Amino acid sequence: MEKKLKIRDLTLRDGQQSLFATRLKQQDIDPLLPLYKDAGFYIMEVWGGAVPDSVMRYLDESPWDRLRKISKAIDGKSLLSALSRGRNLFGYVPYPDSVLEGFYKEAIKNGLNVMRIFDALNDIDNVKESIRLINELGGIADAAVCYTVDPKDEAPAEPEKKGFFAKLFGKKEAPVAPKKIFTDEYFVNLAVEMERLGAKIITLKDMAGLVNPMRAASVIGKLKAAVKVPVDFHTHCTPGYGLASSLMAILNGVDILDTNIWWFGEGSAAPAIELVYIFCKKLGIEVDVNMEKVGEIRDRLEAIRHNLADFDLNKDHFPKKFNPLTDTLPAEVDALFDKAIAAAKAGNEEELLDACHAIEDYFGFPKPNLLVKDAEVPGGMYSNMVAQLKALGASDLLDDAMRLIPKVRRDAGLVPLVTPTSQIVGSQAVLLAMDRRKGNPDYTQTNNQFISLVKGEYGHTPVPVNPAFREKITGDAAEKPYDVSTYKKPANPEVAELGNVPLASNQEEYLLLELLPNVANKFLRNRREEEFKAKQPAEEPKAAAAEAKAAVADEPVTGELFTAPMGGRIVEINVKPGDTVKKGSVMMVYEAMKMENDLEAPRDLKVKRVFVAPDEVVGTDARLIEFE
């Protein structure tokens, strides 16, 4: 009997998040859904991750509407999955169990089947409650082990010492090699514990694409031997391993493979299903999907990708059109697939990678990104940094920040890089690059979430944070975990100017306020404003206010300026002209790369004028406040 490989399609969630900064609109998704219904994917990943945030933040759409519409159209023909960051859910800070339960319950009610649960620190304590809740609420708990590697330039674990004979003969002992943390056994032990806690699927989640082919064979093989539940492999192609490592995973018995459809695949995303299909056909393995329907989806995705050009890192270098069911490969290209299979079976990693890179090059997919490979970052993090820094006019910081990511990661306890730690470390690396450019000591600027990470509020890091570094960043050398008892439910205020209606009109809207208060506040205000305006006559433009603001901005600057340390969006302004501020008081909160940062007064000052308003997007060094 022919072996079957089940597929989890990532196109509508991780694919668009990795390649197009999560800008896929509902109007583009809707026509695809009847085709997806008949495609027969085992699982479709459609929600979670950055989707709840991004569809509100950038598209002004409801994440609940997105889930409902997809669920209704698919009608149970595929399992629908979402990605949950465990204790952080779909957000960027830890949440109490009540928030987790509320979201999981509402998601399952609206059609979700599988919740893939991971923790950015691989801290079991941060995933066990989610596994329990998903199972109790009738969902399928898919527990993910986050793959990462030991830094190549890790300093010795202990200071170099001289022994008796070294002292006698004037020679030093060789430095002690650092202990390897991220061994095969590390990942297998996590998986076994997750299965014991109730996981129904185990995923090896390689968010940075750092699993090379031989390591994929080793880890997948050991996972298959250690757990009884299905094993899923999730990787990305950014550094050049994805396709070859997926082939190795297939050869070593993986049950489910994560892929994207052609136009949303490869590069910083997961492998293209079409290339996986060719490998499987040669191996006598059935890809358990209707590839004709996949082809119909593929045809429509090409135009959608053109529409996403503003966010496409490869908009000027599209892959060739290809249909694996009808197109005949040139003999030399077909031979590359055979060469890759032979090399994989022989354990010849170099030949396997050469063949897979040649295949990807023939079809026009991006070459391996060596900067990403060396910095050890996930593709989604990279594309998001590029998109946001470009939008904020600070693209020249990217290379410096990327090179500093490994240092920030080590300082923070050797954390794996996956949201939210990827965003935290990425944002902090940008601040560190700015410190160095300005000649400031490292960590002169720190974002609030990095402080929380180092403090211990996100959980236990794989390697303990150096107490001296923790004291430098947080003011206290002791680790302090997140205290869920301090959580306060956000208010649901009545909006006086919009008819005294509650900001959140129902439970699902209030859950958005709990999860992402600043983003949801703006999104829900837009909904209430639409409803209010529908009942009111059209208003005249507020030209006078705009003219007044322009006049303030045009006045010559005579006092000390407070400028934006990096580009971002103004979230909150706590001062007004005439206020006297004390040193260290928070004058403004701004958001950069999804991290909220407090801007504090450098000393006692008096505010002369404020140049910005809430929700305004500013660039690096933009004028924020002028002091007397």
C-alpha cells in the first residue's frame, strides 16, 4: 500500500505572514475558499500568529469575521488550525488563564479545530494550560517544539584557568568548550513531556529554517521513535535548508508536512507543495491532496501576489509558472530531483543541498539568504523588520541590527527566535544598533518587552540570564516571573462623542481589547464611528484644526527638542504645552516594530509644544516635543 503524506497548508496564514507582512485581505481570500474546500488538505492554517493583530492594525478587518467566513466556506472538509504563542496567545505579553480560555472557547465556537501551541522559550509551564484547555473545549492540541541552535560564537562557559602543570611550565589549559544546550535529546524530551500533557500532534517548529538536512533526519527520526502521536515538520526556506530538510523529514517518516502553494512558497516561507509533490511521486508516496484543485488555487494566487507588491521582498523576481501535473521538466532538471533523493538516502548533505538549490534556482525562487542564516533569525521576523523599517524610513539600520541579533539573544538567555521573542530581540537589536551609531554604551535604550524578558516575566529561558546583566537592564539581579494576579481587565468605556455606546459591543470584541488593547481600541473606535456616522448627517471637514496644527509645526524651534529614537506610531501622549515634567516621567508611549516603548523625560523640563498626535506615524529623529 502506498504511503500517504498529509499536508498542512500555510498559505493563508504563515505564507502571507512570511512573504507579505500579513497584508492578505479578506476580499482576496473569499474567492479561493470554494477551491480550498475541494483541495482536501488535512489541515489549513488560517488564523492566529500575527493575523488577529495585523488584520485589525493594517487592514481594519475583524479577525473573528475572517475565521467565521473561512470555517463556513470550508464546511469541515479540512481541519482549520491557528497558531497560539502559549501564555502569550496571539499577542506579545503573558496573559492569565482566563484570557486564554476566553479566546480558545470563542475560536472553537467559530470553527477552529487545531490549535498549534508553542512557547518562545520552550518553557513547558507556558504551554501546559493551553494544551489542557484546548482538549477540554473540544479542539485538537498540537504542541510545537521550537527548534533553535547553539550560537557558533558562544563564549566559554567558565573563565579560562591555569592548572598546576600549566603554572609550573607557564602554559594555559585549553578553554573549556561551552556545553551544548540544543541537542536532539533536548527536543525529544520536550516532545515526550508535551505528549504526556495531552498533545495530539507534535510539531518540530523550525521558524528560522535552521534545521539542516542531516539534523532533520536525526530529530524527526528520534521524535517518531519517542512519541505515539503524529509528528509534523514545519520549516522555512530562508537560509537554504527548507526543501532539502523537508525531503529528509519525509524519508524519516514524518506524518504531516507544512507547505505553501507556489506563489506563496519558498524564500522566507515554507517549501512549495509542488516541489514536494515531485519528490513524493518519485518516492512512491501519495501527497494526500487534490493537486488539480491546488492548481486552480495557484492560478488565482499569482494575481493576488501582484496586488501585494508593496510588501513583497521579491516583487521584481517572480518564480516561473509551473504545473507539476501537466508540465514536463527538462531532463537535466528532472535529474536534479533524482540526484537529491539519492544524496538524501546516502546521507550526503552537500550534494543534497546543491541539488535542491539548483532546483530552486531553475524555477526562480530566491537564493539562500546568508545574512539570515548567520544571524539565525526566522523569515517572518526578517520580512516584518524589512517592511516596517522601510515604512518608517529607517532601512539603513537593517544590516547593523541583523548582525547584533545573536548578541542580544545570548544576553537574554539564549532564547529561540519566534514571536514574541523574535520581535523583542529584533526591536532591541535595532535600539542597540542606534546606540552604537550614536556612540552610546550598549543598552542605553531598551524596550519595555526586552526588560520584561530579561526580568523573567516571559518564563524560564533555556540558559539563565547573567544576574549582573539582569541588574543592569532591570535594576534587580533576581529573576521575577510574571504575576498573573496583577492582571487587570481593561475597561470597556462608553464613547461619549459617539453616542455613549460601549467601545466593545460584545464578548468577542471585548476579547480583542483584552488581547491587543491599543490596536483593538482603534479598530473598535472605527466600528463605533461607522455606526454613529450612519445615523448622522455628513460633517464638514475640520479644516481649522488642521490649519492650527500646521501653524504650530511651522513656528521656528528655539528650545530643546525631544526626537523619536526610531520610527514608530504614537500610542499615547501624557503631556501638553505648559506642563512641567519630572526626570523619568513618561511623556509619551510610542510603538515600533510591534513593541510599545515609554519615552521618559531626561531631566526636569517644561513643555513648550507637542508636534504629534495619537496614532500618528513618525520617522526616526522626527520632532516630538519642544521644551522651554
